[in-house]
Amino acid sequence: MLYVLIALLIFLAVILIRAAMFRPVEDVRAVPDPIEFDEQRAIDHLRSLVMCKTVSYEDHSLEDEAEFDKLRALLPEFYPNVFRVCEFERVGRTGLLFRWRGKSDAAPSVMMAHYDVVPVDERGWVKPAFDGIIENGELWGRGTLDTKITFCSSLEAAETLIEKGFVPENDIYFSYAGDEEVFGQGAPDIVDLLESRGITPQLVVDEGGAVVQDVFPGVKEKCAMVGIAEKGMIAADFTYRGNGGHASAPLPHGPVGYLSKAVWDVETHPFPVRLCSPVAQMYDTLGRRSSFVYRIIFSNLWLFLPVLDMLCKKSGGELNALMRTTCAFTQMEGSAANNVIPPQASVGANLRLIAGDTVESALDYLRKTVNNPAIEITARQSQEPSITSDTSSDAWTRIKKAIEQTWTDAVVTPYIMMQCSDSRHFNRISDKVMRFSAMELTKDERSRIHGNNERIPLEKIGKAVEFYLNLERQC
């Protein structure tokens, strides 16, 4: 008994010592190097771009092409130095590609954004979504956060630097698509072109994480979340086919009932936990800055991962999505009439695949979990998880430095992005893709992306330009 007690005390001591030693790694932060720019000009330009109704649809006939043309026509007027110095070409239906020649073409960089936006139901808006209203220090409008802000800011920074006579050490490409929101061909067309020219970017920056607060257990500091990978996606259909019939004489179980059980089975048997590299790196970075109780957990994941897994499964949400492939049921379709048992019913689900899972392995897991051969589970649309970018690379060093120069009190950390972006196409020609939206966003502001009343505080427009000034000077 004494030996058991001694062993237990040693075991507890090891856990506590590991937690006590789990402290932030000594790091020399980048020193701010400010450069003057016209902040009001950036605000005015973004306002004008937001007033262009560049709403994209899978059915292109629903789009107002004149609004897309209006936005594209503003660019030479707003950024005359960019158009004077940079090579510009239209690529495919919506792609815009600029090449800013540097002193060398050996290590090119790519700054990305998209200029299309999602549709708007203005009945839920306090102010019109495309009037560019500025009120109480905020610019209202669809696209102010996603992603006309980065589209505008990356060009504002280039315009400013060219005005001041700056020439980058290496080529900088600006890659913009007008159909990202509908998984369009804008970005793939640009990647095809760059690949045909033998271009291998040493840094690609697209939308992704932001500077946020209160998103990690026990950490009160601001955190700059840089996506070094993004999850894959499946738009899945669960379909049951039968004979149908009159609702007055139903069988014990019908198509809707079988599908309901399938939904229940999947939701009560979530995908197994996978601690992928981006999340492990995030836990290592932010866990060291957490309170002691959480440091006990994150410094001893070899022991506490099952506990963390249990908490994540119970609570769901963002932390759970970092730990596994998720499945959200989003659509249902049955009979068109209340008194008819449908011959076919279906449920639609959206899966986000963690690194380590594949489209095929995820579908296999669903089929085994449902365990009903009468229910067909297929992928309507899918893409594999992206590769993971290397945080020991110069690309990571540069984006980290730019963030630290812009937000001097933020902790920069890798993470895995749950959403899909155009940057995944660039993984075909680069393994140095970083996903960061150059804004500090509150929880409320993040909820407005794709939602009602999207708007941005004016000072955050200047900060976005400042970030790109800091980044482009390193290229």
C-alpha cells in the first residue's frame, strides 16, 4: 500500500511539475516600424467598393454583371500607381491578377482576397447593405468584413509603398477572385496560370483567422489566429427510397422515421478525436499562457486528452470542431403533401474534415454508424483537408512579424481554419499558405460575417492597411 501511495504521489508530482514548467517560450517580438499613409483615402475607397453589389450566385444569370464591372472600373482610378507599375491581367471570368516586380523573382509572394459577397436579406438589416453608410465611427455594408476590407487594404498598401518609391525584394502577386463565395473558378484559373508559368510562391496570404480575445480557456490576452491549414468539406446526402403510399395506412416506420434515426445515430456517435498538427501547435502556444488549472491539462494531453475529448463532445462549438471531423445536419426533404408518405426522403449534412480524415473515410464512418443499407449516403460536393503549412518557414516568420508590428499586444498562434477559402487552391503550387484576416474582431463582429448588419469600425480599416504595409515591405 505504501508503494502505491508513493507511486501516486510521484505521478501527481510529475503532472504538476510539467504544468509549472509549461510557460511561454522566450521570444523576441518584432518592433513596430510605422509608415505614414492616407487613412481617409482607404476609408473612402472601401466605402465605394462596398457600394458595388457584387453578389455572387451559383447560377451566374442571377448576378448583376454591371455591378462587378463597376467595381473593376474603380480600381485604376483608386490605385493609379499600382496600375502604372504592376502588370495587370484578367484571368478567366472573374480573376484579377497583378504582378509587382521586385528585385528578384526567386521567392514570390501572393496576397489574396475575393471581391464577391453573399446575398443579403435587407429585412434583417438596420441600414441598407449597399449604401456605404458611415455612422458612429462605423462603415456599414456587405463585404466590409468579408473580404473587401483585405481586397482594398492590400492594394492601399501597395499604392502607398509605390508612391514612396519602394521596390520589393521579390515579386508580389495580388490575386483576387469574384466568385469565392460560390466555390467558383476565379482562384483555380489564377493558380492554373501561375503553375503554367512555373511560379512557386514562398508565401500566400488569404482570409482566415483574426485578432480575437476570450477564445481559449484561461487566456485573457489577445490572440492572432493564423490558419496554417483548413478542414476539408463534404456536402452529404442521406437518402431513403421506398414505395410511398397514403398517410392513412402507414407502416410501423417510414422514410422520415428511418432518416430521423440515422440523424440521431450520427449525432450521438461523433467522429473520433484527432489531435492534428495545427491544433497541437495552438495548444502548445496558448496553453502555456493559460491559467494553472488549464496548464495542467494542456501540458499533459497524453493523460487528459480523453477528458478534453469528453468536454468537447458535450459542449460542441469551436473547441469541439478543432478536435474532430464534424457533421451538421442542415437540410430535410420529404413529401410535398401532408397526407402522402414520400417514396423518397432525404437529409442534407455538411461535414468539415479534420486533417487525417479523408472524404472516403468520413463517408465510410457515416455508413457504419447509420448501419442501414436502405439509406444511401453520398457526397454531392467535397474537398479533402488542405496540407499543413510549415511554421518553421520564412513565410511564418514574416506574417508573424507583420502581425506583431501591427498589434503589439497580440500573441500569434497557428490554428486550423474550419471554413473553406480560395487559398486551398494555392496548395497545389505552394506549401506556405497562411490564412489571416487583418482585423481585430469581437465575437459580435465575427457573428456579422455572412449575417445581418455587417459593418466595420473605421479605425480597423487603417489597421488592416498597416498590416499589409508591414507585410509587403518584407517581401
